[in-house]
Amino acid sequence: MCVQNNYKHLSQLTTQENKYYSIGLNHETCPLDLRAALAIGDHEIDSALKSLLMSDSISESVILSTCNRTEIYSYASDPEEIVSWYAQFRGFSKQELSSVLYQNSGELVAQHAFRVASGLDSMVLGETQIFGQLKNAVRMADSIGALGPRLRQLFDASFSVAKFVRTETDVGAHSVSLAAASVKVGERIFGSLSNANVLFVGAGEMNRICAEYFVSYGVQNVSCSNRTVSRAKDLAEKFSGDYFPLSDVAHKLSEFDIVVSCTGSPIPVLGKRAIEKATEIRRHKPILLIDLAVPRDIELEASELEDVFLYTIDDLGEIVNDGMRNREDAAREAEKIIVESLVQFKSQLDREKIIPVIKKFRKRGELIVQIELEKALSSIAKGERPENVVKALSRAISNTFMDEPSRALNNDSTGEKLSLSEALERLYGLNKN
């Protein structure tokens, strides 16, 4: 709004072309195989963000992609550009995405981000891992300049809300994680795990957490296999275990009772034939396969084999949900915090929107005074009586300030006369006695 414009939109204060948008899919909207196809790996994030920001309508973006969700948060003017980019980046049509995507805009983006960061939108209610994953997504966006002031503000608020939820509620207390669910399944099949041989395929954070759980439940024999052997060594040595390269997994598979696999491989690392051969060597002693990877690490056809118990991340999610009932009250408390925090966040945004308007208003006032003062000084220099010049100066300033709001009120054809009138009364204190 330039200083020469009238006050026609005074009640609206200001409008911005850009606003918050988010699109995404998760375990509730999208099946596992399709989630895998639509996931954006860590190695792709940089290039993905850079190509996304090539659009003139998108000024800031953060991409969160985990085994259970892929979400794109943006500060933009056209949300359809985000959807189009995502479809093209993953080789899908917009129509193919429509059935699995959810979209939010404005304050609903903040509400969703608050819930995600707090673990309220996770497969495992109250799980804490998503908090770190979201922080990492923000960190990656920041590292390449994709995180601007608006999204920084959004996620700073999200992290604060999540911490408050953790402090003030029991939603995350004794949370049944995927790792704990894996242990639970193992105990169902083998009873005590003290004599079980457990192999972790992959040396990432998820397998580290799982290894800690298994060891805490009595597992003494831990091994790790990874494409990068040094990483396998680092994880195995934390638990005084063995390690070997990923290429040896098929040959050593028969030695293990439980296999937990979570790699970033785009194709399965364990096929049905290798697993079948392992069961033959084990003389049909049960083997538990836990596939926490997206895309799958273990061929689904392996579940057809006798003595093979294959659990995917979705299967474990169902087990987890069975143990969540006692946390429903805590979740309701957390949702109340989300609502209250959203109100505060929105108020903060509204205040920030008003600041530029106030600055423009002050600048306009200063300009009016400057123009009229120059006229007055010129009149005095010409010999006019000072008292007459001062009176004229006062009238001119007053009339200039009142002229445009008055015309805007009298000539308004948008049906906003009442709101404009109320705005003027409030702004100028006209309703005071």
C-alpha cells in the first residue's frame, strides 16, 4: 500500500501474497509400497529443495521424509506449484497423487506442524524420534538457504510446543516404540531373548535404538552388517558384538534367530531364496525378520515360507497401537496445548503483519507534515502573517489526514462501510466520552 493510495482497505490492514502451505502423505493416507516410491531420501534433499525453489511462487521450503511420512512445508503464493513439483520429481501425475495427499494452508499448517513435532500425528502416539527427524529436516533446509524467516518462525514455535507437551503431559511416557514392539514380537516367538542371536542389517539411528532395546531385554549376542563396514563395526562394538559386510548377509543368515533390517537401499537386501536356504540350514527353526525400511529391505514373498515370521513397519505399528489406549487422556491434554499454542502463534503473526502498516502510516504522516510545513515556511518568507500561516498549516494537515478516510467511507461500494466506520472509531478514539 503506497502512501498516495487511499484508506479503502484500512480494515484489512495488510494482505500478503505469500503464506504457509504444506502437502504430505503418511501411514494413514498412503500404503507402504507407495510411501516408499514417493519418499525423498536424505541424499536427494539438497537437489530437491534447490529445484523446488526455482519456482517463482515458492520462497522457502522444508522437506521432511521418513519411513512413515513425506511432507513439504513452504512459504509460497501458489500451492499447486508444490504439488506439481512433487509429482514431477517422483515421476507421478498430479491425479495419481490426489488420493494420498493431504494439503494445509495458513494456520492449519502451523497446527499440523505442532502435532507432528509433538508426536501426536505419528504411527506411535507420543514417539520422540519424529522430533529429531524434523529438526534434521529444518537443519538441512537451512544449510542450503531454503529456510527463510517465515518457516524458521514456524518450526521454532513447533519445537517449543513439542517440548512443552513433553513437559506438561504424559503422552510420551513409556511410549511403545517400534523398537519396543520388535522386542515384544521376539518374546512372543522365542520367549526369553537371552540366548537369541540378533542381526542388525544397517547401522543407522533406528537400528541403534532397536539394538539398545534388545540388549536391555536380555539379548547377549548382537551382530551388525552394513555396506560401510566401519559403521557396522562402530555399532557392533557398542554392544560387544560381531560385524561383517552387507555382501555376507545371505551366507550368514542361518546363524541368526532375529534379523532387524533398516537400510537406505532402494532394492531389497534379503530375497526369498536366500531366506529359504537359511531356514533349510536351520532345519526349520523359526526365524523372525523385522523390516523397518522404506522401501522394503526384505522381499514380501518371504512371508510365504514356513517357519519365517516377517513383520513390516506397518505390522509393528498395529502392535504399537494396541498398547496405546492408556495414553489417550494425555493425548487430549496435548491437543489442548496445541490449540492454545496455535492461538498464540496466530496472534504473533497478526502483530507482525501490522508492523509494516504502522510504519507506512507514520511515514505518510511525516510526509504530510513535511509538505505542509514547506508551504508554510514559503508563505512566511513571502511576508504573510505567521499566525495566519500557522492556522492554515493546522487546517491543511487536519484536512489531508481526514480527506482520504472520509472519501473511502463515503464512496465505498464493497459493503465494508460498517467495518470501516468501526475501524476509524477505534483508531482515532471517536467512541471515547
